[in-house]
Amino acid sequence: MDLASVLMVASVAGLFALRGLNTLLPETARGRSDEAPLRGFSPKSGQISQQEFWALVTSGHRIGIADAPVTIVVFSDYACGFCIELNRTLEILLSRYPQHLAVVVKLLTDLSSSTRFNVALGAECAAEQGWFREYHNAALGAGELIEYSTGWQQIAEAAGIPNALAFLDCVRSRRLEEALRHDDEDAVRLGVRVTPTLFVNRDRVVGSAPLAVLDSIISSAFSGRRTSRAQH
């Protein structure tokens, strides 16, 4: 079963039974001014090219094995409530399919907010020490800390960044800020208007897709690959 079929079959059940009725995006979710509110997630898929997908995969932060049959690229924002929910789902799936799934994170943030920008910049600096996943999870669970001037430092402490001095110098120097601007440019180029937006093996899924839906997509994808190899 292809991605579009899986999403269409599961959309009604996932939207109401698993997500509930109160699924309007919170005010903190990223969105363009002309974007209508989304309910839950969108089963409509728009496939990007292999070249575009590869550019996302190689410029984001990978969590999971390099040769996974399923790669999910997610545009995430630490001020987005649905991103927190989706991250919990992705962590469950990464634990469930350690040999079949990888997640690549692209960070979007309010470039005009110094507090939020520093939190996102902290993720880039944590990644430099190989500590992206720990910081990313801590930032998504930080709540109002992302609005505090020292929030990024407290998030780093919670994540257990190994070299605290190097981390502080990295954030304060802002030498990795170009990575965040590049992610923002990628979002604009691909028409990513809200967070979270996912690209599952090139197919676009908008919003926090329920666990059951993403589980079906992932299991179908690697099952299809096994069948293809067996036929050869």
C-alpha cells in the first residue's frame, strides 16, 4: 500500500479517534499569515523530487541509522505545541523500528526573537558535540523556558551537554546561525507554511500525524522493500 492510500484510509480514524476533536493549531505554531488553520494533520501528499529530498536529508540533523529504508524529514519549531506531540510519536517509532527508520530534523524558529533563536542555535551547537538528540528532546519539553533569556542554558544543563564551556562560546559567538537561516530558506522554497511538516520518503504530510498512521507508513515501506529484494 502506498503512502497516499495509507493516509487516506487512516485519516478519519486518526483525526478524530486518536487526536480528538480539539486539534486546531496553537497560537505558538509556526505559520504564514495567509495560512488557514489546520485540523490535526493533512492526508494530502505532495511528493518532492529525489534531489530536493536528499538536500534536506544531508543538511538536517539525523537521528537513527544511515541506511534506513524509511527516512522522515521533519520541520520543527520549539515553540510549536504539535511539534512536542509529534516528537513523542517519533521517539516511540525510533525505538520500535531501530533498523528501519531514521528521522532528520530541520529547525524553524522566529528569527526576530533572540530568546527563541538562542534555543534553536543551542541545538546547532549541541549537534557539534554529537548531542543533538538529547538537546532537541530537552528543548521540546522545556515549556516556557524557551521564552527566558537564559532558557537555552537551562535546556543545555537538562540535556547534559558534555562540554559546557564550548557550548556557551558557540551560542554566544553565533557562528552557526547560518544553519538556521538555511533551514528557513529550505522551508520557504518547499512551501512549508506550518510546523510540524514532514516529508516521509519524499511525501509531504502536514501536521502531527497520529502514531497509528506513521506506524502503518513505516511498516508498509520496509515490508515493500523486503518483498522487492526477495523478487530479485
